[in-house]
Amino acid sequence: MPLYRFKISDASGKVSETIVEAENQKDAVKRLRARRAVVLSFLGDANDLGERNKHVFKRHRFDPVDFTDRLVPLLEAGITLEKSFQILGDATDNPDEKQLIHDLRRGLHEGRPLSKLISDRGKLFPRIYGSIVEAGEESGALAEVMAELRRFMMSSQEMKSFLISSSIYPAVVLVVSIGVVLVMMGVIVPEFSKVFTSSGKAIPAATQFLMDCSSIVTSYWWTLLLVIAGILGLVKALQGDGKVKTSWDQHILKVPLIGKVVHYSNLSRMLRTMSVLMKSGVHLLDTVTISSKVLSNTTMKSSISSLTTDLRKGEKLSNALSKSEYITPMVTRMLAVGEETGQPGEMLGRIADRFEEDVKKRLKKVIALFEPLMILMLAIVVGGILIIMFMSILDMSSGL
């Protein structure tokens, strides 16, 4: 149901803002009056707390991983869901999280399932969150399912942190390299240009080219910024074009080293999601549909999504996956063993672990190759500039 935001006054006269789930605005007012609240003003729709409700969730400071990590121990201790939310709400200093927990508790009081409340706040939680919670509610094992969800989210966060930390040093090297070149072209070369020009001698072609490049950097730097901004804007626009993105995703998988990293990182994320959903008791068709949505590569996503037709015909998951060119034979063979032993979810989790380790090793190789390449390129550019200037100085000296 839609969400509506109001400013209200409670029985004690305290004024506050609140969010109500209702069929329409009139129904929302009725629900507030049923709570003996006085409606002071209507503040607008709040259907997307992650986007429209920016004054409540400014900068999206709510962390679903930390929220789940603190909720699971309370549920495992046998504390009711409503009481767990109360404890979390009292313990947090984050106003965004406090408001969210307050809204979740109110939804529970109104008889709405937690999975529905989470689905209504889609951008604050991962895509699979609501489906896994729903499976836990239906099975009556919410604490166990939430514990599995926590392991999944912690693993995903660890992988994301590894990717970010691994890219910091190459990014620093790239920025420093660009900075060194800009300093040389914008400061050092112009000083030598004055000397070459005042000498009155013929300037070699290589030196003239270097001076022209320096003049562009110093005189038209704003044009360079506009060009860079235009390129970034064009790239962003092309990413929104389905045909361009599909073509890009197809070709990126074929690039040496990088292609395998993209392939295996997507595959590990999908298999990890499948593992959690299957162990939580989610229907197989829903498991494949939800898991395909976590794939960032559209080519792989299209290939996996098409497998639901085979599953509807009664085929095993391992047989259906074997028809996709992006699923390795190792995955289908190990999954087939898991299906025979009645533990496909556990087997998928182990396969995902292997792919995550493989991604880390391959990423380290890419970074290990990138670093010397960047240093070599910097040495070639800086060395080339210095050699051109040095040769020009020698030519000037020989003519004296």
C-alpha cells in the first residue's frame, strides 16, 4: 500500500511527523484518528523512503547489513520481532534508522507481515531481503532464515570491501600520474618555451608539438574539462541505452583477465543468492528469477532468466544451468551431487566460496599488472618530455 506522511499531535500534545500505510490519504487520516492522534497537516507521499523521503533518510544513512547483524542475535535469543525492534530503536542514535524501526513496529501492530513492510521500502534493503523474510515467516523459522541472510550480507559486504580496497592504490597511481603530466605541461614546459622562443632559432617539430600541447593545457584548460564532462555524460547516457549496454556486456566478457573477473564475480553473486534462497525454502522458480536479478551483466542475466522455461518442465536445476554457456561444468557437476544428497543450497554456497576466492586471485593479478603498466606509461611520457627538451637545449647550445 502507498505511504503517506503527516504532522500529528498525540494525546499528550507532543507534535511529531509520522508515516502511515493506507489505501489512500483519506484512509490514512482514519487510521491516525483511530490512534487518537490529531492530524495537523499532510506532508505528502512517502512511497519511496530511499528517494522521496530525503529529509528523513538524507544521504541514505541506513545500513541494512548493520541492522540485520544486530537484529539476528535478538531473534535467536527468542525475543519477539516487535520487542526486538523496540530494543533496536531504543539503542540506536541514528535518526534515520530510528524512524524506520518505528515505522516497521507500527506496521507490525497493524497486522502487516514484515516481508511486506520491507518490500514497500525496496531501495533501503537488498532485492532478496523481502523474499527471504517471507520464506522465514511462512516456515516459522524466521530467526534461522535471518541468520542465513546475515551470513549472505556479511559475505557480500566483505567482497565489496575487498574490491574497493584493491582499487584504491591503482586509482592513486593513476591520479598521481595525471597530476605529474599536467604539472610538467602547465608549469615546466611553458618556462622552457619562453627560452626557445627568445633564442630566435628554428624550433624542431617535436619541440613545437610539445609547446603546442602545453599551450592548450595552459590556455584552454576549461575546454579540456568540458570535453571530459561531455565524455562522462555520453558514457552515462550510453549506459542507459539497452542495445549499447548489451553490446558492452557481451564484449567485456571476452577481454583477457578482466572478462573472467566480471564473469566469475557475477556468477559467485548469483550462486550465493541461490544458496540463501534455497536454504530458506523459497520456491525454485522464484529462486532463479530473484537470483538472475542480482546479475549486473545483461548478457548473463538474459541467459539465466531463460532457464525458467526448462524448470517449469520439471528439469533439475543442474540440468537447466548446464544449458547456459556462462555456467561452468564444475558448477553443474557439483550442484548435481548436491541435488543427489538433498543439499543443493549448501553445495551452491560452497561453489560460491570457490568463485569468490578465484575472483580475489584474478583481481590481484589484474592489479599487479596494472601498477607497473601505469608506472611504465608515466615514465615514457615524462621521459619523452624531458628528452625532447634536452635535445632542444643541445641544439641551442651547439649553435652558440
